[in-house]
Amino acid sequence: MHDDYFNPDDVDDAEYNHNIPQKAERTARRFLMFAALFISGGVLWIFIISPITVPARVDVTAFPGFGRMEVLLHAGIPSGATYIAINAADAQTRLARHHLVESARVVKRFPDRIAIFLEPRRPVAVTLASVDGRTQPVYIDRQGVVVRIGDGAGEMPPSWLPVVSGVIDGSQQLWLGMRLSASVAPLFSRIGIISDEDPNIWLAVSGISLAGRSNELFDLVLFPINNPIRLRMGSDITTENIYYALLMADASRGLGNYPDEIDVRSGIGVFRRQEARFGE
């Protein structure tokens, strides 16, 4: 019995010390195996399972009049659509065609996000037209597109938008998204540029009228506020020639017999009176 008694001192130190690194190695291998499985599962979820099965998170930068639900409808993105099922290029093309949208951008952000950025069409001018038997303001953007038709008679357009007459035929049918003729559309691009340079310039002009129109050629007649003198210029108006014409109109008010019209089409202002005016 005494011979079977275990004495720790009888264990060989070399064998004992050899077992310690083996256990540590086995523990490290198990840890690495579980870590590899965890990482593999995460990669599988992120790159394969999530894009196919999980509904994408769609972030929409919308604007008044074109809310989130309507944006998704026009983009062709149904509720619960997955990342892999959404065609960003097709959605972007669909949204860019909407009459309220000037530009659209749809970006896919892997693995499950869709971002939609919309730039609304903004009116740069307004004209008056008969709609359903009532005179209403019609708002036009810098590309010559009708972006809004007033809701009721008597509506007053904002003072910072110039009122342009003669661009729509009275018998012409109007609808949202309608593009004006190619002959007058560039005028609104110029108005937009002028508004970018000095939006307050239109506070000095009560209206703009197309005159002497022949085929695709026409003059513009501007009507200053608080001044009966008309300002005639070409269709290629700029901020500079409007400033020049307004300055001449102010200076001419001191004349005893001031003109009916100032013609700046040649770049040099010419005073004209009723009996001598031409080019109507």
C-alpha cells in the first residue's frame, strides 16, 4: 500500500513543463477556430445574406410637394425592397423625368443603404395665363419648364420673380412639366443667370414683354417700377444692360419732355418718343 502512494516529487519536471505549452496551444487553436467561424459568419451575413434578404434602408432628401412615399413610388422602389433588388441607375432615370425634379442622384452604399438626392426645379419667372376660365400665375424654371400653376384667381406672384408676358399662346393648353418652345426657353436661362447675379434687380422691374416677335426673333420691353419709360433691348439680356437701361431711365426723368422708350439694343441708349418709335 505504501508503494502505491503518489508523491508529486516523483513526477518528472521535464514532462510536467512539456504539458503546459500543449494546453495553451490547444486553447489558442480553439479560440482561433471560434474567431474564424465568427468572422466568416459576419462576412457571410454582410456580403451575401443581408443584401439579398434584408430590406434596404432608403434615405431620401425630398422637398415640399414631392414627399418620401411619392419619391419611392416614382423611383420604382417598393416597400421592403432589398439592396440587391434595387437598380440605382433605373431609379435615378425615373426620378430625373419627374416634372418637379431638376436633377436626381441615387447612390447605393453597401451593404444595405440607398441614398436619394433630389434637386427641385425652382421658378425664375412667372407668366399669367387663363386656366379653367381664370387668370392664374404660371411658374417657369430656367430650362423653360412649367413647374407650378397657381391654385386660384387673384394669386399674386412673389415680387422677386419677373412677370414675363407673350411667351404662352392664349389658346395653348398648359400642364405641369410642359416645356416652352425652343425659341423662348433660352430667355429663362438668361433670367436665371441674372437672378443669380443680383436677385434684387427684378424689384426695379414690374414686367417683361416680348415684342416685335418674328419667327424665333424678338425684342424685350422692360417696364421699370415707378417710371413710365419703357426699356427696349434684345433677347440676350444681361445684368449689365439692364443696369444701364435703368440708369438712363432714372436720368431721363429730369428732362422736361422725357421719352416714351429707351432703346439699348445697339449697346448705346437711344431716346424715342411715340411718333418716332419703331420695331413694335
